[in-house]
Amino acid sequence: MMTPRTKVREQDPKVRACNFEEVSLGFNLEEAVQEASRCLHCKNPRCVAACPVGIDIPGFIAKIKEGEIKDAADIIAKDSSLPAVCGRVCPQETQCEGSCILGIKGESVAIGNLERFTADWSRENGYSAGASVEKVGGGEKVAVIGSGPAGLACASDLAKWGYDVTIFEALHKVGGVLAYGIPEFRLPKDTVLQHEIGEVLKLGVKIETDVIIGRTLTIDQLLDEEGFKAVFVGTGAGLPKFMGIPGENLNGVFSANEFLTRNNLMKAFRSDYLTPIHAGKKVCVVGGGNVAMDAARTALRLGAEVHIIYRRTEVELPARREEVHHARQEGIIFDMLTNPVEVIGDEKGWVKSIKCIKMELGEPDESGRRSPVPIPGSEFEIETDTVIMALGTSPNPLIASTTHGLETTRRGGLVADERGETTREGVFAGGDAVTGAATVILAMGAGRKAAAAIRDYLSK
């Protein structure tokens, strides 16, 4: 019980703040076995119940402890098609690790780092993990719209069951938010992400890029003309939100989506790519979630002084503790209890400052967090040449507007039940396209539930 948690090696903050190489270096075999030995192997493992995809966590950890890494990888593969991704970007502290019994009086088992180790070991040693699954399908065609975590998880399960699955991706690269949203220093694209997508393709899944469902093809055409018997919509939430304050249309104001897409998907940080990106000398990132941290840490690596502007205190920051810790280590400045009211431009139409007002916390809002209240007369300006709005995203309305019988919520998400069934027969949905922006692992869990619902639907 008192054995301390094994620390993960990381790049020095001063060094990594100047490069886009991965921050965490992960476990080696000795460290992984040492950490796996801390697991108590509870009779009723709360960590499994807290995992959105239901991985047999004590099972794979036991195999690591024995040094049987191939067996550990096979156990994970039964429930997750993206272990190297999840091991890096999942909020384990609020899910599996947050439910670990060791965390009550000490430090929880480093489940995420053990999952990452297993996946990385498999990739580095040329091992393709697999799980024997009963082929229940008869080759029926299923369309999956979107190649993000929800789509990849849904497609993987359906392919294992014997269905003929085609993923349609609007962009030129596969991976959805994993490719355009998460920076290289958290998730290496050419090695980690592309390898895991390759493992999905080995299952027989086909992927067509540059296909915009709702423009290139409609869902009606997929079902009525292209021979697909069911459709899963996993298009995520890529429509950025803005504050609606004066000056948001000035040059130098960006959504975090655009800023990160230029850098992550279109490789603006690399000298051998010609993608333009504007960081400037001083950047203000508005927001406090993981996307805000990603945008801020990216701007820092592009050479800017970076401020994060957030209207509550650090206690209420929705970003992962690890991301906030890394951002502070790297030198990012946090302006708490601060809210923008106007972006101010120069005579040429470029940002020169952002006008803010100080806030104080009042009564709790609907989420249980205390509502920020402006302090009259406390306005002040921060000089800056770039403002990045990281205020969340909502689902793109294109598919709903071009598909008869597909209802949406008032926030623009598709209406779907807990298994992903929408209001249109044969059409299923999950992940951010339903809930709005959430986490990678929750999207994967929704994709898996929808895959099971599609299986049941087709079996009838």
C-alpha cells in the first residue's frame, strides 16, 4: 500500500518548451513491471467500471507484472483499438485511476502509463495485438462517417464481427480530432497515431478521405443507392465558438481550432512545410480547457510569450491537472479571474491589446461551479498581437440539415439514445456529434455502444 508510484521520465521543461517532441518519455520495461506490481487486483475492480470502454485493467496489469507483454496487449485489444492514444491523452485521473482503491490513502496505479507502455512495446517490437471475436455479421455494408475516436472504435468492432465497413473522412488525413486537434508533443502523429490507424485497417476497414457527407454524398444516397445497411455518424464537434465581443473580427484573432489545425494537421511548425501560422510575440489564449492548454503550449513553442485568460480560479479550470502543471513548468502565465470584454485593434486592423475585466466568484451555476461575476470599474488592458479563442466547439450542422428525419438538440447535437440510435432508422451516432465536445475515451465508448446497437439492428 505504501509503495510510491513510479515516476514517468519527461523532457526538461526548458528544453521541451523549444521543441515539438513528446513531453513524456513513458516507462521502460523495468519501470512498467515495478508499477504493475503495485496493483492490488481487487475482486470488484472499480477501475474497470470507470473505464468508458471497459478494459480488463487488472488482467492486463497482471500480465505486465509477469513480463508477458504480448498477453497484456491482447487483453487490451479486446476492448480498445487505440491504446497508445488513450494511454497518452485520456483523463485517467477522473476515470480509471480516479477510482483506484490505492488512491484513497495514497497514489493510484499509473494505469494510463501502463497502457501506453504496452501499446508502445507492441509497436516497437512489431507485434499486432488481436482478440478472437465471433463473426456474427454476413458481410453487410456499414458506413462510418468520421475517422476520429468514435468512428475508429465503432469501425473496429464492426469489422471484427464480420461487417464490411467503410469510413468516410472529410479531411485529407485520417484521425479526426486526434490528427488536427492534439499537438505533436502530446501525441506523435507519424509514429503513434498512424500506427494505430494502420492496426484498424488490418481488420479490413476501408477509409475514403476527402469525402464530405452532406456535400459529396448524403446519408440518403449511402442507404438508398450505395448499398449500405446502416450508418454511424461520428463527425465530432468542430464548429468553434466565440464570445461575441467587439473586435473578434480583427486580424490576429483565431479560434483554437484553426490555430491547432494549421499546426497539427498541416505541420506549420515544420520548416519543410509552407503552411502559414501567426503566433506573434505575445499571445492571449481565452479559455481554461485542454484545448486552451494545447493552443497555449503550441504558441509558446512557436516563440511567443503566452497568457491564459480564464474567468474563474485555477481550482475551476476544466483542463487536466497534468496539462496545467506542464503549462506552468514551461513558463505560460495564467491570468485568473479575468474575462475579456473587447479586442482592440490598431489603424491597420490588427490586434494590439485585449480589454478585460476582473471577476469574483459568486453563487454556483448549473454545473456546480461558482459563477464568475464582474467587478465594476476593474477594466484593464493587456498588450498582445494575437488572441486565440478556446471556448469550446459544437457539432457541424451539415449532416442534420441534409438528412431527412434526423433530429438535433437545441445545442446542435444529434438526438440519440444511450446506444446511439437516432431518430432516423438505420442511422446511429455517438461521441461529440451527440454530446458536444468531450473526451477521446468517451467518444470511443459511444462508438463501441453504437457498434453493438448496429450489430443487433442488422441481425434482425
